[in-house]
Amino acid sequence: MQRSEEEWTGYFEDMRMALRFELQELVPQLPTEDARVFEDLYRSVGDAAKAHNDIKHKQETDEERQAAASAEEGLEAAQQATLSAALPLLATVDSCFDLPWQEHHQLLFLQCAIITQATPKGLARFIVSGFSASGSASVSQEESSDLIESLLLKNEILMRDMLEAGGAKGFQYGKAMTIFNRILASSPAAAEAASATFIKKPSEFVGAHQTESRYDEATILYRLALGTALEHAVPMTYFDRPMETVDPVDRFLHYQNAYEKGELDPLFPYMTVWECRYITNSDAPNEELQWGRDMLRNYRPDHVLNNDYAWKYVMIVRTEVRYKVPEWTGNGVHRSYPQLLQGGGKCGPRAWFGRFILKAFGIPTWGVRQRGHAALTHWMPTDWTINLGAHWRWNWWEGQSGLDFYLDAQARRSAKEYEKVLFCQWIGEVLDEERVHQTNLGTGGIWSALGYYQKKRIVNDKANVSDLIRRRKTDTNNHDAIIITLEEQTRARILHDEMIEHHDNGSIFIPASAFIGSERRRRRPQFTITTSFSGGKQLICPIRGENEAAVEFQYEFQVPHAGAYILTALVVTINHDQKLFVVAASNIKESSNTICSSSEGATAVVIALPYTSGMWEQSPPVQISLVEGTNVLRFTRPVPHLGLAIKHFFLVPVPS
């Protein structure tokens, strides 16, 4: 049915008014005096927060630091007093929360919340103008209205999951529904996961059943699809490409493919819809996300296999992204994450790369700003943490303060209790209250404020840990087992790899892990030996500065026939212009007395390493002379030098 934008606006406005009229009778009556005390204290929190914000950045003198500390104590005292005043009101919510009418009328609450957030005019504009997943107007009015009326406003589970996950970005529910629908059309596996979710009854998603029914591995593609649709309802542009937007359907399919290939984090299958939206909202092109996973698995598998989630994956920023003025390459071509890795940068580029590599492996990441600084925060199995920056109180991102985001993230650890947060918010929508502003405390209506303090009550009660969190703890231990299993599977090959091999054609295979030591002991390790994703082990030479000693390692082996040999190495580099010096000697003593840390050494041969951009590649061949019997190859990297990974060396005799 064709209608004008004004007619559709009136249609949804009438629907909202009818819902509000019916639901207002179901709004719990709060004790009048308790409500007045709570509201007064809550407004005082706003005053205390403003006083704290005005002074917290002025801490150059002792007096200013003391004043800032006093303002912070005042804010905390006001928060605690307001939480205490909120508890009797939240008890009213507790008493009516599980009554039969609550489930019966939940559909009406959800419809009212969706229409209020999206606004009748916003829904009308979507239907009339149309929208496609790529942003072009190619959806008919009939299809658009069907998305809103039939697929969204009548699907109780879908509406609930959307609202629980924070709603559509920019409240663009029509666009989110279009994206979600097209993802399901493009992915049979996601459609099957959605069907498995929608056939459940709403009552099956309450209490103890939440984890088993909603957050298991079987429905992860549904949650990934919905999280992607909600977050990409407002189109996002690529890094350094302001005129190009991310295709949300392609983005979902990229992550589905990575998940099915086993490239994402082992705990990815248990992410919630809310967490998934902070994974697929990377500003990197899909090919760079793939590059990031391949590069880290090749170059620094120790960062991938690290079971400390505080620095898992993102440790590469500390070990490889140099703190310096960035060097961008490409002569006018747009900047990219591979360029950033090789060119370094200060707080901004380091934070950008950290966010990029975490999202590439399926770790939810909230990229934050601080005054004069950039940092990042990211998900861990039982909490969120900050990398490269200060405490949550100093953070903000996209109109939300760090403390507000962290409170919300912590409160979500109890799915059952978080339902009460949503219930308070829905009542606020019914009463047309102002929402609590995410950066300004003291704002919003009483029910919206009660939702905020329900979050604080959840966090204060340490017993509020959901089955989902407990499962993640278990699977964190299983993740350790996965690493052990990987090492067990490659152990036979490791032993094989660590042995130098002599082939019938006279060639010699030398695993990089089969070294016999360096010239002298160092204050810190010169290199790392780690499990390799290609099997066996690999050697990693880290970055070293001008004032550090050169990295040295050597190999002893037998040569059946003296003569000239071609030497190559299988390496990974992430920077241009890297070199490796090698000297051949007939014994360890001779090798140790030979200077090969610069090209001035008469017997040193320089291997000009290729720039491989994180992939395994053979080095250019160089020729060396070996004697019959015992030989030693001594390798040295001059300082300063950047990172290098080596899998093996290969010697082939030159025909006479």
C-alpha cells in the first residue's frame, strides 16, 4: 500500500500512542517519598560530576591535585548515596518483574521502545525513501513496510535481542533490518542459526536457560549477523578512504569465512550480539583483516598463542609498532595498516593498529580517546581492559564516557539482572522520558536513571556472574588445552625440524631452531623460539636499538664435500631494508673470532632480506664456501635492526 511520509508518520504515531495508553496502566507505582529523595540525590550527582570534570584536568600544582582528589571523593560519595536511595525503588521493580503479566505484555513494551527510539518520522522516512545494504535507494515501499511491520515489530525475540544489544546505531532500525535480512539471504548458515533462535519461545530465554539457548556455538552466526546489522545501520568509512563505505554483508561473510576456517579466537563462538557489533565495525578493508591474521600467525605466533587476554594479539603494538614520527609510504596512495606496521607512529597510529589486530581475530574492541592521547579498550573472557592508556575515567568515544561504557559492559555479565535494566529503560520509553546522557550524569527521567543504578547494583553484587561468564572461564582453560594440543601435534615434527638434514643431492636443511647458542650471555633474550603455525618451531629476532648488542646465533653441521654452496633462508619481515650477515668457519672458535656485524668483515656475506609484508618468503641466494667435515655458520644482525622471523636455512652445492 502506497502512502506518503506524512501518512506513515501518523500511522506509527497512532500505534505508539495506543501502546503507551495500554502500557501506562502496567507501570509500577514507585513510593512517592522514596522517589523524591532519589531524584534529588540523582540531580546532585550531576552537580558533583560537573565539579569533578571541571577540575580533573587541572592537576599541575599540589593544590590542584588535592582539589581534584576531593572532587572525585565527592562524586563517589554522591553516587553511593544515590545508589542507596535507589535500592527501595529497585525492590519495587524486583517484586513485579517476574509476574505473569510482564511476559504477556513484553511484546507491547518492545514495540513501544522500538518505535520511540526510531521515531515515527524516522520509520516513515525509511519506508518511503527505501534503503539497501550498500546505501542506495533500491528497496520498494512495500518491501520496506514489510520489514518494519512483519519482520521487526511482530518478532518478539528479534526486537528483544536488538534492544538488549544497545539498539540500532543512530536508531536506524529500518536500515538495520534491511542489512540483517540481506545477510540471511546471503548466508544459509546464518539463516539456519536465526531459525534455530526464532523457533524458541520467549520464556525459554529467561534465567538459567539464557546461556544454553542464546549464547551457544550453534547460533553464533545469528548473533554475528545481528550485531553487524545494528552497528552498520549508520554506514562507516574505511581507514583513510572517506568516500568509501564498508559493505556490511561482505563484512559478515568475511568473518563467517574466517570463523569456519578456524582463524578467529577460540572464544569467539560465545560472543553476544552486543559484543559482535564491536568486532565487525573495523575500518580496515576485508583483505587487510585477512592480512593481519596471516601476518601475526606467520610472524609472531607467540602473540596469537598467548593465553593472557590482556595482551593477546595486541602485544604486537608493544613489540613491533615503533613509537616515532610515522613514515607513510605509497606516494599519495591511501594509508593502510601494513604501512602503519612498518612505518610506526605515536599514540594515534599505535592505538589504530591495536584496535585493528584485535578486531581481525574476533576480539570486541572499543577504541577510546583521552585528552591529547589515543588508546583502546577490549574484551576479555571475564572483563574489559585498557591498553596503551589511562583509567576509564579519562576515556570517551563516540559520545559515551569510558566510565559509562565500562559500567554497561560489567553489568552485562549477569544476563538475568540486566533484564531489569532494560525493563526500566522500556518504562522510560513508555512515559516518554529523557534518557540518561552517556557523558552527563544527572540527566534523564527517573526510570532511565533507575536503569543506570540497576547497572551499579549488578556490579556491586559480586555474585552476579552469569553462566555465560562461567562458561568462558571454562573455555579459557580449554583454550590453554588447545595450545597444548597444537604443540603435541607438532612435537614429532618439532624434533624432526630441530635436526639438521643431509639430502642425497648434497643439500643441507638447517632448522632455525637448531642453533647452538650465541657468543655471550645477554641481559635479555636475543631472540625467541616459538611454536610455528606451519608446524615445528621458528626463530624470532626482535627489534633492537643502537645501544644494544647485535643479535648472534650459529649452527654447527657436517659437510660431506668441500666447495661453494648457495644459501637461502625462509623468512618473514614486516619492514624494508633488513639485512642478515653470515660467516662460514670450520670451527666454533674461528667463528667466534670473526667479526661479521658489519659489511667490513672480510669473510662476512650480506643477505639482503626481502620485504615480505608478514608472509613467508625465500631470501635471495648468496654463495658461501664450506670445508669438508665440521662447519659453523654464524649469523649476526647489525644494530639498529627491526624484527625478523626465520623458519629454516637451506644449502645447495654449486655444480663443479
